[in-house]
Amino acid sequence: MFDHAYSNYMEHAYPADELMPLTCRGRVRGQEPSRGDVDDALGKFSLTLIDTLDTLVVLNKTKEFEEAVKKVIKDVNLDNDIVVSVFETNIRVLGGLLGGHSVAIMLKEKGEHMQWYNGELLHMAKELGYKLLPAFNTTSGLPYPRVNLKFGVRHPEARTGTETDTCTACAGTLILEFAALSRFTGTSIFEEYARKALDFIWEKRQRSSNLVGVTINIHTGDWVRKDSGVGAGIDSYYEYLLKAYVLLGDDSFLERFNTHYDAIMRYISQPPLLLDVHIHKPMLNARTWMDSLLAFFPGLQVLKGDIRPAIETHEMLYQVIKKHNFLPEAFTTDFRVHWAQHPLRPEFAESTYFLYKATGDPYYLEVGKTLIENLNKYARVPCGFAAMKDVRTGSHEDRMDSFFLAEMFKYLYLLFADKEDMIFDIEDYIFTTEAHLLPLWLSTTNQTISKKNTTTEYTELDDSNFDWTCPNTQILFPNDPMFAQSIREPLKNVVDKSCPRGISRAEESLGSGPKPPLRARDFMASNPEHLEILKKMGVSLIHLKDGRVQLVQHAVQAASSLDAEDGLRFMQEMIELSSQQQKEQQLPPRAVQIVSHPFFGRVVLTAGPAQFGMDLSKHKSGTRGFVVTIKPYNGCSEITNPEAVKEKIALMQRGQCMFAEKARNIQKAGAIGGIVIDDNEGSSSDTAPLFQMAGDGKNTDDITIPMLFLFNKEGNIILDAIREYEAVEVLLSDKAKDRGKLKDLEMENMDQKLSENDSHKQNSEEASSASQDVVAVSEEPEGESSDVTDPDSLSPAHADSDSVSISDQDSYTPGTDEASTPEPACMQGDNQPQEQKTETESNSKVNWDNKVQPMESILADWNEDIEAFEMMEKDEL
């Protein structure tokens, strides 16, 4: 699996930062549509190769490692005029260079490999360290969230340095890499800066609860977001406190970690859940959903030595994975999908590895086997592994993040590896948050920092909370081999047995603090008094061309920190209110799966549903057929090529008439389904919210065929395939089908068609007016979308974490994704989904003729994978 991902990156993407596995090319920043903050990890420095260096050695690929190090030394430039995330660049690039250096000197000492190596990676790491230092030019010592690699922060050409906030993890996840750099080089400034940032966060913790917030002002130290948890925005801050003690031997880090850990277990831990709370009123939950990044926490609890809650939370997460195949980016307390994406995150595999190491329980090998099977079954594509756009439909995203190679394969390999499979002792190293290896002997090397214990200046410590050693698991578990199973057993069916709860109003779920001066349900866009209140809370209005207004909150523009908090609460209420109002009109996304040669079901495109026509969720087999382009292409008049359209799935362009009119025209021509392709050049489901097609305001019961909407990029994938192969067959369904089951579905479709033909002969009128296929959403869907009745109207079903849209008539137009509560500010730690804007100079149209390789060459490369997949299908994985 690693070879498949790594070789495709090197062949199709290098020296680009990341591989785009669906289009078999590299992702170069500025040449693709902007994905917002997610792209801040990309710095035109061959990110994936650097992030993968020490993974090569863990997997005993020393020859490939040696070649990779030479490429990094020769090709990588760290002096690019580009703005990058300090956090991501530290954990991925600086950590990758240090991890590579650590294993390089280990191999050199063994005498077989890397004899030529002379610390080149360390020199590059030091150069990068100096390029990150300008970010720390603040009075607090907290770094700016972004830095220009060439010009720093304050330079006129830097294009950064105006930010006021950063996330706690962004500022608190530096000490391992910066201290290691200082210890390796003897230059103390890096460790000093990282310690100063950690000291400041510790000093600013909420004293009564001992919790920290998610977002902090880097100049004043005020908490901007005052909710606290163990997931996105905070996660690795806690991790680095404990691991800094392990690597550096400084007691103050362990004391701080234990103080925070006691607060986490007192307030946030609600076994098996881990729910965010308010730092000032920690008995009140701040939200009713969890994000996937908290999956690292059971592994951290193993390092802490607290095994029972680690087993409980891990088992709950595993049940969610068994329900959805992957861990959704966020899920509710009743285990429904909240954010449907899954960018192949490794945190759950990490915790699985640590739990197996602690317990020796073979159950965790079975968990690892499930992860591997799901990756091969649902994420593996001919050019690598593709992130999941929606775990419910199985649709893919053209994305393979560097952390997938840096972490996922490392932890899965170590989970199954025996000691003799390793060429070095993994216990001599500590993992960074990006799973890079730093040697433990650094604790006694170049100690230039005085170990002044600053912790006790701030709090009276309860020594009963502090465990200075971990329990000996080699004694604990052999004496009671059923220990872990006895903890897991009560949670075995926690997901399946959970009854969906009603969504509480935001003010009820938030519940604490002073009431905001204006409630979302009372807001009127035409009320001047309301607009003045919004301004005070830092909420501004932007009038859109379609007659709506967009609300955007900038906490820095609020009159006070209390007003900023009120503004955030108002935004949360507004999004919650919209999800309630539109609940009955929402449909989840659908899937278009290309099933013909050479795709065989491996390419799955996210499609927007229609509020009319066949309800694919009620038709298990979906609709399968060959696609054909109609004439006229807009489908707004009688179809002039009906003989080509009959019994086919019609492709047409958006525009010039209502969607329902297009559907009626192709249905009259004999089409069995329709796909509308967006006419907005470069639009993509990667960078745009989900849409659904609305009716025309009339009765649409006469439309009985399924209709789906594809953005321009996804539509062009099908159009390019037609140009290349002519006969292209697709499956329209509510979710992607297992490749091994496609043949069974084909047989079912044939039987169904024969049955339908017999029925048609008996009574053609009844067949033509059948209404059982008309959409009727009676169950509460998990996806979010809405409708309007303008010509070719599309309804957005996603909003930015800090923006919602409402109509000028004071009626709210929904703008949420998965009934989401807003998540503004920094969603760090391998990146959470953000609102995505398209850079004007970019062109994301997928045209395989313009790729680096022609289709014939790509297919030649795929032959081996196709044969492997056919064999896997035969063996049913």
C-alpha cells in the first residue's frame, strides 16, 4: 500500500507538494483553485517527500531513503516567496527534516548506508528554523499563524503579519521540533522561543477550570474562542506538554500536563465521549458534536498510563468507523455524520497502535485489519489513495495529504511488525504529532536551557493527580487478559443503539454566560437597530448579487471581547436556526460512479441531488447506463437526437431553462436518467458547497427518472472519458457501490428491466404515470441542502465557519453543512474543512489531454493495478 502511494507521488507529482490521485498530477499552489487555510501547508518545498523520509526507514526501505535524501538536498528550495502556516511547516517540514536526519545518522552509525551523509538535512532544518523565527516577533511570544518564507512577517512584501489570533495548538505545538533543533545544533534560540510560547499559554489558562480555549489573541493573550476540548485547535498542545517531558526531562512540562489532564477528565471526558465545554463554566457543553482529530487522545492516554478511558473512547470511535467505513470529520453525540469528509487522517490508527502496544490484545490487530481493508476497498485509486469527499456516498476528493504517507503507513506497519521486522529499536525514539522520530538521547545533549520550574508560581498542585511513572502493562495485562475486553463490551453496540436526539437550539446547548443582545430568531436585515447591534458584535453584512446578504463575523472588529463572544453565539444561533427551518427540505449528496473500462467503479464523483424525479435512496441498485451528450446541449427544447438518447443517461449543460424542463425533455426522448453539468468554468465540489436542483414551482410528479448535478470539474472528467473511449457507463446512486457488487447489480438491473418491459406491455399508461419513484423525503436526512425556484436554481448547502446567508426579506436561506455549528478561527492539526475561495488566476478544469501524460500512458501505468483489483475482487479482499 505504501509503495502504491509513494511511487505514484514520485512518478506523477514530484517535485510538487502533494499528489492529486484522481487526476494523476501534482498539486502546485497557485495553479489549482484555492482551498483556503488547507493550502497554507503547501510551500513549494516537495512537502510529501520531506514528510515521508523517516517512514521509508521504518518500513526498511533504506535504498529508497538514501535516494530520497539526495533528492531533497539537491532539489528542495526553502527560500520561496510564499506564505505558509507556521504550525504546518513546523510539524511537517521541520519535523520531517529532523526525523530524516535522526534516522540518517542512525543508519550511518550502523555502517551500511548513508556513509556519505554529513548533516545536510540538519543544515536545511536550521535554515528553515531561522525562516520561522520572524513569526515570534510579538510582545507575548506567541507566533503569528503565518510567515513568508522569503520575507518573514513585517516586510512590505510579506503579505502577512496582520493576523491577531492563532489557535492554541498552533502556538503550543513547537517545543519538540524547536528543542530538537537546538539540541542537534547547539543553537539555543529555537528552544527558547518555543518555551516562551508555552509559558505564555500556561499563564493565560483559565485559573478556576485549568482549561485553555481554542483561539487566543497573539498580542493581548485574551481568549477569542472560549470553548475547550481535546480536538481541533487544541489537540497537540496537550500532546506536546507530555512528550516534552519525555524528550527533555523537564518536570514542569509533566506538572502542567497533569494539571490540564485532571481538568479534561473532570469536565470534558464524558465516557466514552469527549465534548467541548466553556472554560469559564466547564460544567456546560459548548457543542453537541465531536471532530475526528480527537481520535489521537486515546493514544496520548496510553502514554499517560490511563488505559481504561483510552479503551472506552477508542471503542466508541471504532463503532463509528464500522458504521461509516471511515471516521467522518465530525459526528454528533448520537453518532450521525456532522461533517462528511475524511481526508485519510491517521489519528485513529495512531491510537490503535499505542493500545496494542500497551495491552497486547489481538483485538487491536483486527481493528488495524479493518482500517487496511477499508482503505483498499474505498480509497485506493489507480494513482494512489484518494480522500473521501463524503463517507456516506463513498465519493472521492482529488487529494492525498502528506500526512497520509508520514503517519498512516508508519503506524499501521508498526502495529503489525514484529521486532525482527525492524532495522532499529523504535523505543529509542519519540513520535512528534506528525509521527516524525526524534531520539531520546537529545534529553542529555546541549542543555542550554535552565530548568526553572515556573509551574508552581501559578497554581497549588495536588500531588495526588501526578503519576510520575506509567503502570507496567507487562504485569497488568497478562494477569488479566480479559481486562480490555471487559471495558469494551458495554460499548459494543453504543453507536447502533443510540437513538437520534432532537437538535437543541444553540442557546440551549451553549447555555452559559450573558444572553446576547440580539437573538437570531428575532433578526431582521431591514432593522437599523439590529444592524447597529451586529456592528458592535463584529458582524458585518455583505450584499450578494442574488439579493441575499451574507453575515461575516470578525472578532477583532467587535467593541469588546464580550461583544465578540456574543457575536460568535449569534452566528451559531443563526446557523442552527437555518438547519432547523430547512430540515425537511434537505437531501444528502448522491454519487456518480464510472463503472466501465478502465475505471471499473474506482472513480466516484460527488453529485448534487434533485428535489424531483426518482429518489435514489429508495432504489438500492440505482440507475446504470451509458452516457450520451444530448442535442441541444442545454436540454431546453425538444431533443433532436432521441435515437441516441433512448435507454441512455443524458448529459446536458446547466442554463437557459428550469431543471425540471430539462428533465421532462430528456425523459420524453427516452433517457433513463440525466446529469446536469455546471456551465461555470472551473467549478468543483472540492471548492464549492453542495448544491441540489430545485423544481419549477409546479407539480413534478410526471418526472420519474433520476436527475443529478455535477460541477464543471467533475463533469469534465466524464466528458473527457467519452472523448477517449466513446462508450462510458456510469451508475447513479445514493452512495458508491462496492466494486465486487457491481456485477450483481448489473444482473438485478437486467431482471428489473425485463420485469418493467412486461409491465409496460400490460398497461403502458400506468407505467408512464407511475409515482412511486417521485422524491418524498420522509426521514430526517443527514445532508444539508435547500431550494429556491429561480430558473436553474441551485441551493447552497454549506457555509463558512463564520458566515451565513439570509434573504433581504428577513427569511433565512440555509448555509450549513451537516447541520454544523460554526467553527471559526484555526482548525489545525492536519487541517479541518474551511470555506474555500477560488483564486482568479487558477483554472481547475479537468482536461486529461493537458496533463503531463497522455491517457494512453496513464492507462499503461494502471494495468498492473487493474489486474490487482480484479484479483482482489475475486478474493473479496
